[in-house]
Amino acid sequence: MADVWLQALLVTDSTVRLAAPLVLAAMAGLFSERSGVVDIALEGKMLGGAFAAAAAAAYTGSAWLGLLAALVVSYLLAMLHGFATITNRGDQVVSGMAINIAVAGLGPVLADAWFHQAGRVPVFGAGTRFTEIDLPFAEAARAVPLMGSFYAEVVSGHNLLVYLAALSVPLTAFVVYQTRFGLRLRAVGENPAAVDTAGIPVARMRYEALMVTGLLCGVAGAYLSIGQGAGFVRDMTAGKGYLALAALIFGKWRPVPTLLACLLFALADALQTRLQGVTLPVIGELPTQAIQALPYLLTILLLAGFVGRAVAPKAIGQPYVKER
Amino acid sequence: MAAGATRPGEAPPPAVELQGIDKWFGTNHANRGIDLAVMPGTIHGIIGENGAGKSTLMNILFGFLEADGGRILVDGEPRRIRRPEDAIRAGIGMVHQHFMLVEPFTVVENVLLGAEEGPLLRRSRAKARAELGRLARDYALDVPLDAVVHDLPVGLQQRVEILKALYRGARILILDEPTGVLTPAEADHLFRILTGLRDQGRTVLLITHKLREIMAVTDRVSVMRQGAMVAHRETAETSREDLAELMVGHKVILRIDKGRARPGAPVLEVRDLWVHDRQDVPRLKGLTFDVRAGEIVGVAGVSGNGQSELLEVLSGILHPTKGEVRVGGEPVLNPAQGRSLGVGHVPEDRLRVGLVRTFPAWENAVLGHQRDARYEQGGFMRRRRIRDVCRDWMRRHDVRPQSCDLEAGGFSGGNQQKLVLAREMEHEPGLLLVGQPTRGVDIGAIELIHKRLVALRDRGKAILLVSVELDEVMALADRILVMFDGTITGEVPGEGADERRIGLLMAGIAEEAA
């Protein structure tokens, strides 16, 4: 019994670790998409942030400067997306894809040029990463059955960025539903003409939304390379940006349901690591590839079957042009 | 005009004054030196046909569009209004024809948007509730505050729009075609609201093309035609007929010689035809008429009274909710099948419906007939053949420049029209539907187009002509049907038609009363 409980705690713990970047990216996407700008470039911004964080941390030896670099790069990529799609009314999917492809290529090339490690940026040394923080009384609590061990294993012992990810959800919900900015954000994605006639500049609102998107994606990227991991490797986001986007759609562009969707995807991911090499009754040992595909299969299943009518912001994907 | 203060005893300055407003859209002169003065505490109507430039003018006043010339004075002071927020600050509010509401928002959220107090919503919500309660009491503007706008009927959605403007402190309220989406009962309630607003000292600008509304609720009225302000009247001192005539105007059209019509068997038979729009408002209310071979039937009326819908139904674009349309005894189901029955259609909006702007003239010349064996062989277009045909038509219909490769959008409006007319007439339709054949066409070309229509008639074809130019209808038609509010109010013979009688019918005054 105790063993099963411990197994469950370990899976939950790794679910939290795996969910953190998804949650950050999904909240990032929520701001952009609620403002009416489709953002498939979450992937590219995360990857760019991951590279920048690793490069800056390796160069300066400071995790904080690494995070700052990730924020700056991801923010600039978001502004590029804005310039292409808001100012110049380009196609949002095309612009997003272009950013993804450009970053996927640029990262390894710059890494190779600067660090000569076959396109990787290893990060080592004291203070170059965000390391696990033990919350107060974690060791003491371990003795308490159930709740205590949960506190020690799952709640405590993550790096700062995980707690930031956890905080991002209630914060997003508050901003979106309780503030002036949130009201205008939701309005501009539904009916930009109404926002315009209410005397609020549509383009500025959308740029402001993208700023938030850029910063949150930067945190997600830094988490991958100097939080969870220790360095940048080619394509290290591995589709997490798209997964976050799927979670956002599955969560109907609302913060809490989106969080739950992220946790579901992360759970599938945590399970697949555990299931590798395990022999199941009747079926026997599953091929590793089939297990690794689990989170992605789950995505397809959920989006195809269980979302119901996804009520996207009505003006999503449409550049705003004043009617004559 | 001196800005600002008025001495006691002196009449107050107009609430809104427009001086010489000019606006161009490309080559289209949408507002031509418009002057307008609206006195405070009055309901001022602006009437004109669709496309007369009313909405453009109001969008300029609200800062949605910027004028190319002229000035705007509010309460006697010159104001630069370049964006909606400038207008809001000057005390101007606008209820748009298509509501500017966020549908999944509640009424309170919609009212708050852009008028919040501080960065958090809590306090704003409380204040808005109190203020909206007060406005509801003062002006009979009851709306359930926590209802989601999407779930409200259009009449209430419109009240939300009015509340939005009043909440922002609008002293001058512009309503653009406010009754288009309302039932008669809702419209009457709206008028009571507007009267209430006026009685409490606010100024209302009512944009409409409906004479009934002008007569029912306004104090003064200004008439626009083709981008120009043509008349100002005290509502009490004018009449429907007077206004109808001012709206439509008189275009000098040369009389053409045509012989007597020799009508044959009916080609088009319309029986009890009803059409409802998306808001379920009836646009055509039980029309019944025939068009015979060898005659031109003209449809006259102030635009917006169902003529456009009539053309769309007859050509198969729009489906009737009730009744039937038969051509040569067969029902018309869709445009392609209509063509196979020999229906030609020169649509009112040639650039949107009649042509593909980015296709060259030769491709446009066979649009809708591209499957015809003359133009297609084994799935391939017979390019040389089509180009020869196109060149021939361009020469005979005087389309300039005579270049088959020029994109349709590159021709002037008049030449685009000649291209469409050439295509539709050269396929020798049994029935030709023509909407506004000479809109934006110069005098010389008008004469040519008219002659060709008469020639087509003399070859035994049936023609239905819809035009807002009364003189055009009178010059061409053998019989004239007059439409008002989705019905045919009367039929007048084309020969020696009495213009006054047509004017009365256009104003919706039935023959018995006339």
C-alpha cells in the first residue's frame, strides 16, 4: 500500500514538472488568442527562450541573467509576430510557422558558432540553473502519512519557475476576468470594431496582449534549458508549444480548464516514461515508440472527440481592417 | 463664426454644425461639400437613398472616417474629430447600423468597455449598475443588466447601444438606420425613447431612408442625394411626396424613340412571393406579377424597398420563403439552372456580383457560360475562341479600352457595366433582369445602353428593369410597377406615365388615397 502511494506521488511529482512549461506556454497563448491573434509560434518563442537562457547562463554564469535573456528574446519574437500580423495584417498562421522554422534553425547554428558543441549549449557550474527549492518543514512533514508525504514529494522540491507556472494560472484568471485590461482583451478578440468605436485602439490592445505572451513563453523556455534541463539541445521543445495550444483549445480559452488540460497531457507524458519496459498483462511489453506516442495520441483523441463545440474568440485569425 | 459663448437672449449655436465636408473613396465622391446645422434639443432626420452618402457623413462626424475637407463644430466650437474617442469626448454618441456589441459579454460589461473607472473592474461595475438604473428610469430604457447580449432580442440589443452612448455622457446621439432590424412595435418604442431624449434636452440625429420615420418623429429633415445635401425642411412644412421627389431627383435622360411594345406570352411569372432576411424581417410581401415576351417592365421605387431582394430571388441567388418564380413555366432554383432557362442577369452591384475583379476581361466575358460548348472543349477553355468573342463584343458595345487582357477591376465603372451588359445580352436571354443599368455611367453610354435594351425587347425578349432613376424607368418601361416596403403599391402604364402619381405610390400612399 505504502509502495503504491509512493509510486502515485512520484508520478504526480513528475506530472507537475512536465506540466510547468505547458502551463506557462498555454497561459501565454491565452493572452494572444483571446486578443484575436492565433499563436502557433508558442513553440518557436519557447525554443528561442530556451536557447537564449542557456547561452546567457553559460556565458555569464548567472541563471537570472539567463532568464532575462529568455524574456528578451521571446518578447522580441512576439513583437515580430505582432509586426507581421497586426501592423501589416499578414496571415497569422504563416507568420507563426515562419518564426518556428527560423528559430529551429537559428538556435543550433548560433550554438555551434558560439560554443562549438555540435549545436548544443551545455550549462554547468554553480548558480547557472534554477535549482530545486525545499519548502520549509518538508523533511519534517515527510513523517506525516499521506498529506505530509504529498507536501514533501509533490509540493516541495521544485525550482522557482515551477512555482511561477503555478502562480500564472490564478493570476491570468484574475487579469482576464477582473481587470480593465482583461475586459478589453476579451472584447478585442470577439469584436474589434466594438473596441474601436469604444475609443480603444485595437492594434495597441493586441500588441499589449502579445507582450504578455512573449514574456510568459520566455519563462517557459528558460524552464526547459536552465530549470528542468541543463543546457540547450536542438528541438528541445519537442512540440510542447503545439501541445500547449491544444490544451488551450481543449480548455476553451479559459485559464482553469486549460490548466487541467495541461495536467492531463503532462500525466500522459509522466506515465509513458514509467511504462517503458513494463510488461502489461495480456498485451505483453509495449514497444517504446508506441508508449512515447501516448501524449500525442491523447491530444488527437481529445481534440477530435471530446472538446465539443470549441467556442473560439470570434475575431480570431482576422486582421482588423476598419470598414469603410 | 465666433467660437463659444453665447450672450443671454441670443439663440444658442447649433449642437452640431458641418461645414463643407468632403470625402472621396478613390474616384467616388461620397460627400460633396456637405453643410448641415443641427439645433440642440431637436430630432433631426437625414434621409436619402442607399449610397447617397449618409452613413459616410455620420462616420466622419463620429471619427470613424476622416474627412478630406471641411470642418466640424460642436456647440459652436470647432473640433478636430479624427478618432471615435474625440467624438465621445465632444459628447457625440453613435448607434451603428450593425451593432458594435461584444456578444458573449453581459449588458454591464458592454456598457463598461472603454468607459471603465480605473484598472480594476469591481468599482466600475457598481457605478455602472447605479447609473444604468437611473438611465433606465429616465428614458424607458429597461434592459436586464446581467443578461448576455447574445441572448437578447435585437430591440434590446439596440437599447444597450443607446445606453452605451448615454453612459459616456453623449448629448448628441446619432442613429444610423435604427429601424432596419426592428419590428414595427419595437420601432415605435424606439421613437418614444428618442422623443424622451429630446424632451430632456438631448439632440438626436436620425439617419434613415424611410419616409414614415421622418414624418413620425423628426422636427427637421435634411435630404441627401448622390453625396450632396439637396434640401433642408421643417418636417411640419413638408410632405412625403416632396421628400420622395427630393431623394430620387431628376437626372436628364434623353428620350429614346421606341415603337409600341408587342407583348407575347408571359415569360416570367411571379406568384405570392415572400422573402425574409436573416433577422426574419419580411423584405418582399407577397408579390404577384408577369413579364411578357417583347415588353420592358420597369420597377420604380425609393431604393431599399425590396427591389434588390426581388432581383436576387428572380435570378436564383436568394431563396423565397414562400411563393414561386417561374420562367417559361419552369421554377427557378439557383443561378446556374436559371441560366439554362435563359435568364440573363445584370446585377445592381456589378463589381461584387457581376464580375471577378482580378480576372481579365476575356474570362469575365464568358463567366457563367464557361461550360458552354462554344467556349469549352474536353475540359479546356477555348482561349482563342473566347478572346475573339470578347474582342468582338468590346467593339460592338464600345467597351474602352478594348483590351481583352485587362483585369475587370482596371476598367472604369461605366465600362465594367458595358462589359457585363454585353455578356448578358449577347447570350440572347429569354428573360433579362437588369439592375441599375446606368449607375455611374456617363450620358453617352446611357443612350447606347438604352437603345440596346429596346432592341432586345423588339427581338421578342422579356426585360425586367429595376432602377432608382425614375426618368430611366419612365423612358424605357412599357409598364411600371411601383414598390414600397416590399409590396407593389401600383402599376402605371409606361406611355405618358404621370410622375406625380408614381411619386405618391413610391411614398407608400395607396392609390385609393391619392
